[in-house]
Amino acid sequence: MFEGFQLKTIEVNDVSIRLRIGGGGPPLLLLHGNPQTHVMWHLVAPELSKRFTVVATDLTGYGESSKPPSSKDHRAYSKRSMASDQVAVMRALGFEQFSVAGHDRGGRVAYRMALDHPATIKKLAVLDIIPTLESFQRANSEFSLGYYHWFFLAQPSPLPETLINQTPEWFWRWHTNRSSREFFAKTAVDDYLKCFKNPETVRAICEDYRAGISIDCEHDLADQKAGHKITCPVLALWGKQAKLEQWYDTLKIWRSWATEVQGFGIDCGHYLAEEESEQTTKALSDFF
């Protein structure tokens, strides 16, 4: 996997971030989702590296990146803080401006990055999400059942950590088993599980979701009330077999948060980059 890429660890903002970098051309940052690592991009990154300098990182708290201490306000795991860490990584690599694509939790870090660092982000792609605040504002019983893990992982410590750490591999496989078709590569799963079996990773993931239901919504609400919008071009992609297709007018929602939005669904489930890597790669390459 990632032939021709360099594996690095960079120290920024008192955390270390694991990443791979490869290719040449305009810089493009790829951010993964939960419960994965940067390895989720293994089918997409090599193709994009033919046109871009691709940087794929482990988010703060995930993979082999640092797991900051927990706090009552979950600030270290706010998307604002996680976005700041990613901007610092790109600057350490010599990139003052860059484009970014984020899937799932990485998409939440990516859109926060575009709101907080508008002069830094040239283009933004978000995969299978709507803004966090919008999700909670629209929450109903269907949402609560479909996104049960948002509420389970956000429960006070140590409830979710204790339960998950009894059988972490079982939980990982239960949580990611959304299709009868096996699409995860074994090498990728090996990396995901190696990291997920670390209790500190589980703690950090729970902190991410605790931040999501609290401080992240506060930040989103402040932007919503102030009328702040994402000013760079935005591409929204989603899986036609996943929840967004069933529940939301995804483009309409993103157009209330950004000044220039395009996008469409891809015929797959939630894990676009691994289920339909060719279509996902083409969509990202064309947009960026």
C-alpha cells in the first residue's frame, strides 16, 4: 500500500501526527473517518498523487497519532483543535495553502478548517456528512437509531470505553459491518484493528464524539448565528446506499453553509473511498 509514499511522524502543537506523503503538484490533504486511520485512502491516494502532492494523516486521537488527555470541555478533541493540528502539519511540510478532502469525522475536521482558516484552504471536499449542528438539529428517532454510536460514544467516561475494550475487535467489526459485500482490504483492517485495540485510541474516539455533541455544536452554532460561511469551493459526495441519501437534501444543507457548492451521490454505502474507489478518485481529481 502507498507505494512511493513516505511514512512520517511530525510534532506540532504538542502532539505527534502520523502521515504519508507522496506525489507532486498542488498539495492535497486527505482526512479519514471513524473508526479508521489514514490507510482508508490506500486506493485513492496513489492515483491522486499522479497530479497532487498528497498528504494522508491520522487525526489527533486516531491511528498512531497522539491521544491528548481528556478534559471536561473536550477541547483537545474539538474539530477546531483537530483542524489546527492539521493546518500545523501542512505548514511544517511547507504548505501555507492547500486543499482538503475529509470523510466522516475527517470531513468535520475539514469543514471546521475551512471556517477557521479561510485563507489557508483553497478547496474543500466532504464525504458522506452534513455539518454536525445540522445533524443534531434534525435528530429524530430514526436518526438516533441509525446513528446510535453518536450517543453511545458520547456517554460519560468510562462507560463506552469499558464496554468496547471488553471485545474491541468485535465492536469494530459490528460498527463497520454495513454491507453484505466485503470491501475492506485485509492490510487496511490490520492497521485499523491494531490501533483500535489500544485502549487510548478508544478513549480518544469517545472524546471526539463527546466534543461533537458539545463544543463542536457550540462552534457551529456561533458561525450559524453570525452568518459565517465557507468561502472556498465545496464538493459534497455521499453514498446513495447510506443515510444521507435517505434523510437529507444534502446539497441544500451545504449551500446554507458555503457560498459555492457542487456534489452528487455515488452508488455505494458510507465508505466511499474503499467501496467505490475509482468513482471517488475521479470525483476528487476532477474537482481539485
